[in-house]
Amino acid sequence: MTSAPTLPLAAGSGPDGPGAAGEPIPRVVRELVSGPSLAAGGANVIMQLSRLPVGLGVVESKVESGRIDRHPVKRTRTTLTYLIVAMLGGPDERVWMREEINRQHRRVRSEPGADVRYNAFDRELQLWVAACIYWGMEDVYRRFYGEPSEAALADFYRHGRRFATTLQVPDDMWPESREAFEEYWRDGLAKLSSTPETRAYLRGIAKAAFLPRSVQRVVGPANRLLTVGFLPPEFREELGFTWTARDQRAFDAGVRALALANRTMPRPMREFPFNAYLWDFRRRMRTGRSFV
């Protein structure tokens, strides 16, 4: 495409987009469809994979397309398309997305007798992944827009269950309230764990080791600053990241610049690349082309 369009909505949807049983898309969600918010993407991946079974499921997986260090473009497309379909997609689109992801997940399981057992269809592990996505988006919203109202936060939290149900997680597994989610989150932080292999993989994400060396030298320091900055302290400690007051000041300045860019960009530009990925997903679904 030569220019980025404003995000399309599913057929038959109103101005706020589609939803199950006519559920509107909260304004908070629309505001989070933001290219600058991707500065927090690396941190969110690290958070998800800091539960050892999830991290090993990626590091040891036979599905190499799931590894950002080997297929950075495809992995980025898959992840961001999943996010935008979960956020704005209609019921049929989310079902098709789930089926496409399931085809790949069937091959992701630990070997018999493994010390750490994992299975990509484990609903508790998928719930953790969805919770990290939700927590990260809430964090980005606060940094870009300030504290949301209680009503806006409640709307966003109800909508956030889509990150789980677009996978294999049944609706009733999503914590029933934001308060219950906080309890679940704190319990999850106590379960962070890594091995030398998963730790090396996750630290590599922070320094952009998946990019060509010449590019990595240029973007690596900024990527590390933003990635580690968006991590809660518990994750930094588990993975051995240092973080100084000087780092924090530089990170805060970088986030202020991102927030300003996010507020001043024309909407189609701000929504890129999500708008392009959603357009591509709907084209693939319409023509029956594989997505994952």
C-alpha cells in the first residue's frame, strides 16, 4: 500500500467497531491502536516468556516461525495481527484467527520425560500470555494518556478478555474484575523463572540481537533502554538487567517523546502498521489464504 488507511471495521459494525453481541469497542482500545506503542513490544514478549514453560516452549519449539530471532518479520506480522484482530475483530474473524494459531500450536509441546512440561494448548499458560498483553497495554495507556477514568478502565478490562478468548482460554477463566486480575498478576510474578537458555534468548530481544549486526549496532542501545524500561522490576531482577537512575531519566524522556508523537500524528499514520496488518488479515481470510 502506498498510504496507510484509517483502520477498517468489520462489515455491519458501527463507528466503534464490532463485538460479540454488538459489544462496542471502547475508546481506550481505539487509542491503543498506536504504532508508537510498539516501543513496549519487546518488553511484553519478555514478560510472557518469563514463565519458564512459555519460554521453553519458544526456545525449544520445532515451529521455528515462532522465534523472532530467526524469523523477525513473520513473527512480528503474526503477533501484531493477532493483537489487532483481538482488539477490533468481529466474532468470525477472531474464530478464524484462533484456528490459524491452533494449527501451529499443535506442534509446540515438551518431549516425554522433560524436566519442565509445556504444551501450547495449556490454558493457564495462555491466560498468562493474555494477562501480560493486557497489563502492558494498560501501562502504555497510562504513560501516553495519563490515568484513565474508572469507567474507561472498567470498559477496557472487560474488553481485554479478548486477548485470552482469541486463544484457547474460556471466558470464565479471565479474572472477573480488575481487582481479581491484580491478585492473579501478583501471584504470577511469584512464578517467574528462567534457565540460561531462555535468559539468553530474552536478553537478546532487549538488545535487538535478532536484527542484522549492522542494524543492531545502531538501534540496539535505544531498544535496550525502552525494552528494559517497560519491564516491571520483578522481570529485570529475574533476567539480571541492571537499571540505574540515569537509565530511568533517559527512559522517561524517551516515553515523553513517544507520547507527543502519538498525540500529534495523523490518525492513519498513528495506526500504522496495525491498519496494514488488519487489511492483510481480512484479505487472507476472504481469499482462504493461510495466515500463520
